[in-house]
Amino acid sequence: MTAAPLLEVSGISKRFGGLQALSEVSLQIQRGQVYGLIGPNGAGKTTFFNVITGLYAPDSGRFELAGQPYEPTAVHRVARAGIARTFQNIRLFADMTALENVMVGRHVRTHSGVWGALWRTAAFRQEEAEIEQAAHHWLRYVGIDHFAAQKARTLSYGDQRRLEIARALATEPLLLALDEPAAGMNATEKVQLRELIDRIRLDGRTVLLIEHDVKLVMGLCDRVTVLDEGRCIAEGLPAEVQRNTRVIEAYLGAGGA
């Protein structure tokens, strides 16, 4: 018996004025997979990410997350439901420390509420201590706990990427959605990123990866979907996708294929 997918997306469409950004996109991501979403510039990859993470409302289609209907209507609700993301352009609180940035992510799982924070109740103080402890854990996990007290803007580009992943992991997501995590990285940083994503998978988490580095995707992902002009043109194992003539044409043009 085949296990139910962690995330099932069926017939998602999104239009911006006269531009059909997504057209009837469907995919299934199984638990524990690293699932790649690739395509040429303008294919609709980031729009898809923005739809499943609540930044854009889809025009049509449906979602199921962990076997339950899922409506990505607001970013904080998406995080509580179990989907965390990073962005193509790094979005950190530049003048907050690395530790504080991760603590922000962890606060989505807090229970004390406004009154607890205002009155600094014993329960609130205990929860804050637990949040700080969890933040240190995730900084260690991605390999930058020694930068915990440094402001985010002082970190190297690669370490800022790691910090953003640590903040997303601090929400304890069912699905970690990474938008171009290798963008701007040098060769060494890419190797470290691959090792980190491998570790995340081995620890039982599920990853959805948008990435322009096709070599990284093909060497890392269990399955791959290819978008072109908002439509799914291929889906399957990396080796199958690499041989698909429609994929080759989308990247290289008919002459290149």
C-alpha cells in the first residue's frame, strides 16, 4: 500500500492580469523526500512557492497537507500548519543577532500569549528560556552556533543562508521549502549546503527545493518537477527528467535539443 503524500497539490492556477503564471499545476511530495522544482527563468517556480506559502491566493485548485485539506490563506497560519520557507533574496533581521533571528522563527510555536509577555509570568519566562535553548540547537545544527551573538548583517553570505534555514527549521516544519538556497554561493558553500540538506532528509524531514543549479538538484533530489511557462512539462526521477526532450528544449531551445 502506497503511503499518502505529505503534500498533494492539484490543479493550481494563478493569473496576474493577462499573465497566466501557473496553469493546472499538480504534484505530490512524499514524506522524507527532497523534491526538486526546476525550470527556466519565468517558469512560475517562485509563484508556486508563494502560493503554497500564503503570499498569493490561487485562482483555483486544492491542497492537502498530511492528509488534511490545507488552505494557505496567511503566512503565520501556513507556518503553524507546518510549512516553513526561505527566500531567494535573504530576508533576515539584519540588526538582530543570529540567535534572536532564530528565536523569532521559534515563536510560532509559543503558547504564553500577549498577557504572559506583558506581565512576564513564570510560564512566559520558562517558555522564553526553552525558545532560546531551541534556537541554540538549530544554530548548532546548521553549523553556526559560534556566531550566535553576532548581528545577522555581519555574517558571510553563506552563513546568512544557513541562518535563514535555521530560522525556518525552528518552526518544526513538516515541509521545508527552500527558494534558490545555492544562489550566490561559491563551490565550497554549495558542497556544505548539499551536506546540510542531506542531513535534514536523513533526520526525517521533507524538503521542497527550487534551484537553478541543475547539477545540485539532480544529485540531491529524489523526484523532480519541471515547470515551463506556468505548466508542468515533466515529473519523475532525476535521470528521467534529464533525458526528457521537452525539458531539454525548455532549457536550450529546439535547436539546442
